[in-house]
Amino acid sequence: MLMNDAPPGGDASGGLMPLLAAADLQDHLMTATNDLDRLQTLLADACNALMESFYGASARLQDLKSVPGASVEHLDSAILQLGGAVTALQFQDMASQLITHTHRRLRNCADRLARDTFSNDEDGDAVVEEAPLRPNPVTQDEMDAGSVELF
């Protein structure tokens, strides 16, 4: 609804402002969900780069194993590189879970807002995806390099 749709006489109190506010809020919620989708794509790209780092480090270790008198320092360096990649993969996994969770919560809010504010659905047939039951899918808030079980 546009501001030009206000009742004659300039009185916009017939529910116009709450309707406009709800439409604006819904727009912001949908924009946030789209931003989360883009962030998810960026994280997936970063994860692919990390996997390439794993393969590079693995190849480096294989090369070092075949060099007579290979330095333990070189092997330790490669192992540290792998440890950093594992930690970063843990971050990507946790971040993806949080993004998916937040996306679902925002989408639920936007859908409920649309149903409750804009719908003339007296049968209650408007589809609103349920919000996640848990407040947070990831309880860890920091990562340290260490032993990690990937599979």
C-alpha cells in the first residue's frame, strides 16, 4: 500500500502506518535472508579453497617423505598447515549451521508477518515454515587447533 492510498482528508490512521511498517519490516527480513544465502555461498567457496589446501599439504608431505634426510621441521610445518585447515573447516561447518538456523528463524518471522498482517486467509491455510525449536544449533563460540574428527 502506498502513502497515496491514504483516506481523503490526510488521515492515515486507518491502519496505514502499521501496514506500511509491517511491509517495511517484512522487506528487511527477506533482505536479511537473501544476505544469509549469499554468505552461505561465500563460506562454501572458502571451504573448497580449504580442501585444496588439504590436498596441497598432503602432496607436500608425500614429497617430503621421499626426500632422503627430510627435515623434521619441514614435516612439522606441513602438519601445522593441515591443523590450520582443519580448524578453518570446523569454522565453516559451525558458521553454515548458524546461517541455516538464522535463515529459518528470519523466514518464519517474515512469513508470519505476511500471514498475520496482509492475508485475508480466513481458513488458516497460509503456509508458514516452523521456526527452529532450539535457540542456537551451535554451542561452541571459539575454535582451537587440536584433535578433530571429520567423519
